[in-house]
Amino acid sequence: MLINRRTFLYATGVLAVAPKVSVAQLKDTYYEVLLRHTRWAETQYDATAGRYRRTDFGFAVVLGNAVLLTRGSYDAALAGVEKTVLRDHTLATIKHFAASNVLAGGTEWGKTLFWDTTFQSYFVLAARLLWPDLDPATRAHVEAIARGQAEYTTSLGTGNDPRSGSWTPNGLTGGHRGDTKLEEMGVYAQALAPGLAWHGDGPGWLEAFGRWSRNEAGLPAADLANPSVVDGVPVSANTATNLHDTFIVENHGSFGPHYQEELWRTSGRNAVHFLLAGRPLPEVLTKQPNGELLWRTILATMSDAGEPLMPMVNDREHLYGRDVIPLAFRSTVLRDPMAARAEAALASRLLAYQAHPPVHRLAKFSGEAKYEPEARAELAISYLLHELRPPAKPVSEQEFFRKAAITIDHGVDPGLLTHQSAAAWAGTVTKPGFTKLAWQPAHDDWLFKISGSTPMLLPPAAVTGRNIAVYQQVRDGFDATAGLLRFADGFAGTATLPTGTIVCALPRPGRVDVHNLAMAGMPGLTGSRTYTGSAGRVTIPARTGFRVDDLTFPATTARHVRMVGITPHPTYGYSLFEFEVGPGTVTASSFDPGYEPAKAADGDPVTRWAVARAERGRADSWIAVDLGTATTVDRVRLRWETAAAGAYRIETSTDGATWTTVASYPRPDLGTSGWLDVDGRAGFVARSAEPITVHGDTITVPAGIVEGYVRADLREVAAEPAPQCPAGVRASTADGFLSLFNLSGADVTGTVRLRGTRLYRGTQVTTRDGTEYALSLPAATARVEAPWFTARGIPPGITAVVHDAQRVTFRGGPAMFVLVHRDGRSLPVALGRAERTVGMPGVRPFPIDDLALGRVTFPNSVLPPGMSDPAAAVDGERHTAWTPGRDGRMVVDLGAVHAIGDVDLQWTNGAPPPHTVTYSVDGKTYGSATTARYVAVSTGWRPGHASLRAVVVRR
């Protein structure tokens, strides 16, 4: 009844937004999604062969079938097939593919680690669910598969699988630059799990499983600092380097959370075998070295849909069906309340997502066909995990993003600076080929297009220099980032604020693409987007198919007509099904074999012209029609493929040599000065005389300072005067923060004129309507200053020197005024003719001079017995402390190599244990030093000794 009622409510439009799914409803939701997905699964059935197809591992649908056949209340109307028929199809398929597996004596599939063993894992699990219905021969074949794979994988030792070609984990060395081996090591472990779970520990199986599993997220600096024993082996014995040292995973040359999730995706596939077989989980599945620091990076890119954002990967965004299992594993096996919240958010989207064309699909936005049966299998595993293990109680939505709020510079190689705040996510991406300032207000991953090579705000050009500043609440009193990027022809600046607002100093106009489609039940995807600005309002309907441009222009006489590109599709360049202007000979600047220019004018709606692959990045590609004789033309029609031009012009010529522009695309749907509201969900303010324009689903913002707001009175914000700056400098006072950008290759000193009585760190002199802020900004740098104070009633001519968030020195009295701290505290100030320094009682003097504050500490994730989390010694809290445990040792990663001036250890009451402090540049070798990245505190701690309240490291 629940299913039918929900279906009725969707059909009648009563449910306009996806209903929230509680943890208790997750199993029912997954079951319903599997039922509906069965309509697609049955398209994989080959009636002639009498089984599901081998192509793209289509036969892996049997795992979802097995769950439906053995659990829940089967609904043939939703599934589109009677239960008895589904059972027959499933059993026939298991019988065939069990016998045809290489490990069972067949020749069709199996044994190959990449990627047959992934689908073997699903296949064995399906067979075990339907074990009573299998004949003895099929059971024997399934057992041979599980045992044989474990034996074969163990026999490889740490060597390559000769059947898997170039896929290799590089032994136990791994790799992190360009192509992590986390995924590959996970496959080796995954190949062993069914044998271990269903047949016990064969010779060396468990040892091999633990070895590969412990090294999946290997990072020497972290692992060598961790003496914890997992499955009888110390983590410090790990040898792999599969992560960048900022705990980010790079795969196929990009940062992709999808691949980082592999640690828990693989763990989910493995754990379900042990749980269903009634065997205890190997310890490494619940004590994963570096797992929580990896999860921290995922949370730093999480969306409101429970799926991490994919700023550098084209085909992994909105892959909901595959992104369930990592969350289900963390929620049920690791009992993580943050993962439980993310899983509930993702599950709330599943039915609405599934109903969107192509209907019933779970991996509809990915280009890889094998992901569809895989998504079905992993949803089935997620169902089973919830059946076998009770999930954690989720945190609230508000608490989730409050706890996930963090700023991280992942470094030059990964090319990602991220800021997760309670209100938005933002990332400055400098990885070659992916340059952008990616921003998702309210964490809405269906608002702006940020994936892959899609440009956003910044010029899509190579970054030749990168200067980054990261601010953290614990050390600086607020979270923010600032970046100054150098390009071959200039500079660009970025800043992100704790409010979710972004600021961009653009050298040229920036572009923002908007998701616009109708997906019933999905927030915001109503089939149109409305844009409002000072010049009016326009509603843009969603495009329902390939884009068609009908351009008209004053009649002109021409023999030649051509389209000349200005902005190509960021990935595929240009491709036209139809270039309709009249009959004639068609030529082009280039073409891909099979997609010749004439195919854009042959009258066939299926054939098309496409630029050569090597020319996809070329902006000025063209296609032309020679009409044969001078003809009067006044219109053209272009029907584009996915590779549609973002901008182009239509030119005519009488001789094919001299060309005249007669039309251009896009023609603005809205041009508005100052500000633009985007569908009531976000907005932009441009400090420029040039307009913000809307062309279909693309927003163009002008060069100069552009501010992006999650929620604000944009009209009021735009009316506020912009700061007046020295040449080469741009500034913003968005949300009261002072964002400064030196867009030049020289140091700049001078004065920034500001409105209002906010006081920023540094020196300023009050004026009648504001302040004159004394600026000193090194070449090609950016910074953010917090509005620590306002001075209510302060007269002009007073000099204020803000030392930190607590102390201010005033000169130039006499005067009386009230100093108000940004946290609301106030202090009356009576200033005489002498200089006076005042301190605001009860506030911390940010920024704190402590290199260790808020830094990553080791051991992490897996702690030795008796040891508490060493992060308590660097969290800035007086009421927390690190308990070392017997002879405990901790390491603080300062994030970069620094000159070390002083290390102060602050202990709780009681006798401190014997202890030493050592230093390391690489996290491997420790000793005395004056420069270091890693600081280690080694103790001879015993019960009764004091705990360590703080490790303070100063320059």
C-alpha cells in the first residue's frame, strides 16, 4: 500500500519534491527502486539464449533479482515481470554463468582480476541467496569460483595479474600521482573475500586479504606513525603510497571523490559476504588505516543529495545508483552518523531520479554501460547491509554541514582548494584542463554545472602560478580561502567566505552554466529557471532535446554562408545534425571520419558533421555552404548535437574570400546591470559598468569584481559602493569581510577607501563616511580580513591599529565612541590626546601564532589500546587533552616545512610523563632539526601520568 500510495501522489502531482527518507525506511526504498529497475534488468534477458546477456556484465542483474526473490513483498506490477518468470530467468542465468566461468572449467568469463572479479563477487552473492534453489552441479561451480579465485589471487603474491593487462597495483608500492592504486589494491582484496567468507581461510588467503586491505589507503607519513595492530599486523608495516599527503585521491589525472569512495565501496562488497555467511568481519573492515581522513575529504565536497561533488570528472556526477553502497557501509558497519545522514539524503532522491528519462535507470548520467548492472547489484548489497546491521542514527541536516565545514588546500598537484561551509561549497580548481572557481550555493548539486572540464567564472586556461591562503576557525577565528592565480596573459583572484559567499576578481568575463531540466520530485528541477535583475525578469524553459537555433537577419545577397565558432563545447567541440540555409556544396575546417560536412545538409536527421577529434578544443572551427550562385538569404537553422557551440557567428560572402557577419549567437535573454537573482536560489553582484547577461542556460558575468551570494538582498548589496583601490588591486567588502587581490607582478602599497566603520587587522584612519585602510600586498597575492570590530560613533581623523581580534590601538583623540566586536560584545572607549590600546574582554586574540592548531595528527582512524585521539592536543580547546596510552607517541603534520622556533607542551594536572620531541621533513626519519613539517611527541606514559592538553609550535 505504501508503494501504491506514493505512486499515486507522484502521478497526481501532490508530491512536488522528493519525500525525506528516514533511516528506518531505507530498506523499503531500496527494495522499491530495485523493483522498478527490474524493467530495465529484463531488457538484458536474451530469450533465444535463455539467460541474461554477457555484454557489459548484464548478467550481474541476478543479485538484485535474488534480493527481490528472497526478501520483501514482491510487486509484479512495479517490476513488470511475474515473480515465477523472474526466478526462472535468474536461476537459468546462474546455472549457465557458473558453468561457463574459467574457475569452474568454462571459457566465457571469470578469474581476471580487472574487472571480472567485481561481477564474480555479485554473482557468488546472488547464488548464495538462492542456494536452496540451485542444483548440485551449479552449487559446486559456485564454490569452485569462490575458492579458485582466492587461490589464484593469493598465488600472485604482490605481482601483477597477467590476465589484466596494464591494470596493476604496482605491487605493495602503489601510486598516487595521476592514477591512485587504492582501487587496484581494493580489487585484489575483493577477489579474496568470497572465498574467505564462504570457505574459511585457505593457505595465505586471510594474510593476503589483510595486506591488500591495509595498504589501500596507504600513506607512509601517517602509517609509520601508527603502531596499531590490525588483524595481527601493525599499520606501520604498510608500504603503499596511494594518497596525496593532504588525503586526497587522484585517478585518471583528476581529483574524483568517486574513486576515493572505492575504499568503502569495496568494503561494502566484501563485508556483505562475511555477514551473510555468518562469519566475523576481518578487523581491517572496521579499522581502516587513514579511512577517516579520507572521509573528511569526502565531507569537504559533499552535496545536499548525499553524493560528493565531482569538479574534475566528466562522467561520474549524479551517479546515484553507484554512490549508495559506500554510504550504506559506513552507516551500518562503521555506524557513522554523518554517513547515515548522507545516505538518507541520497535515498530521498532515488525514486525521483529513477523516474527521470531514461526511466528506471540507476546510472543514467554515466557513459559506461557496465555501471547499470553494477548499480543494481550495489543497491542490492546496500539493502542487505541494512538487513544485517542496524544503521547509525543520523545527525540533522544542519548539524551535518556544520560538522563538515572545513577549508583545505590539497596542494599544487591535485590542484584543488576547497571550502565547505554551512551555506555552500566552493572550490578553486587549478588542475590542468579543469580550471574554474566552482561554487554550489546551498550544496545544491543540481543548480550549477561544475563537473569535469565545464568552465566556471575563471578563464579555462592553464594556471602558471598559484598563491593560496587558507583560514581556519581554530587558528584565524573564521573559515575562508583566498587565491591569486597567474595565467599567461594576466591574473585572477578568488575568495570564499564563511557565509557561503564567494568573491572573484576576473580578468575577463566569466561563465556559469545552469542545470535546467524537468525531474519531478527533485528540488529546483521544475522544467524552467527564472532570472531576475534590475532590468526585469525572464523565465527560461528547459530544453527537451538537442538545441535548435533559428537565426534571422536582414535579407542579404550571398553565395557563401558559414558558421564560425567562438566558444566550443568544452569537451566535444562542435557537431551539427543540420545546417539549413539552402542546397549547395558543404565544406568545413575539419571533420571526424564518418562525420563529413555534407552530412549536416543531407536532409537525414540522424547523420551529422563533427569537427576532428584533434580540433575539439579549437574555438574558430567552421562549416560553410556554397550555394552555387548569388542568392537572397535572411535566415539559417542549426540543429546541434551535444557538442553545441556556446557562441558563434553567421557570416556571408559573395566570393568566399571576404566575409560579413550577419548574425550571432547567443542573443541575450536578459541583460541586467549590477545584480542577478538565479531562480531564487543564488545570486551575483557585479562591480562593473558592463551587464550580467543570461543566454539560455548560461550566465555571463563581466570582468572585475563579481560576488556570489547564497541568500541576500541583491538590490541592496549592489547599491553599496565598491572599495576604491590602488592600481592593480581589487577589493570587496562582501558580508563585511575585506577580500584583497593584487592582480599584478609587483608589490603594492597604498590606501583602500572603504565605507562604514568596520575595522580590519592593520592600520586605518576614519573619514566622514568610512575609513582609509593602509594596504601592503605582495605581488600576485590575495588575502581575507575579518571585520573584527566596528566603531559606533567614532569621529573622522582617528587612527585605529587592529593588532588581532582582541586588541586595538587608537590615536588622534579626544573622542568618545563604542567599540563593538563581531561577536556582539561592546566596550565604551574614551580616547584622549595620548595613544590608547584597548582589549576586548573574553575574546581570543586571533590569529593565533601556533603552527600546530587545527592540523592533522597521527595516529588516526585506528588508535593503539589506551590512546585517545591526538587531535585533542591541537584543537584549541582547554577542556580536551590527549591521553597517550602506554609509551604513546603522536605526530603533528604542520602541512608544509616550517622553521621551528619553539615547541611548548602543555599538560593537564599531574606529573607529565617522560617525553621527547623530534622532527621530520618527510614523515619517515625523525631527529633534531630547526625546520620540519612533522613534529613528534614520544612519551613513556603510564597510568597516573598527566595528559597532553596542547602542542604549541611557533616559528
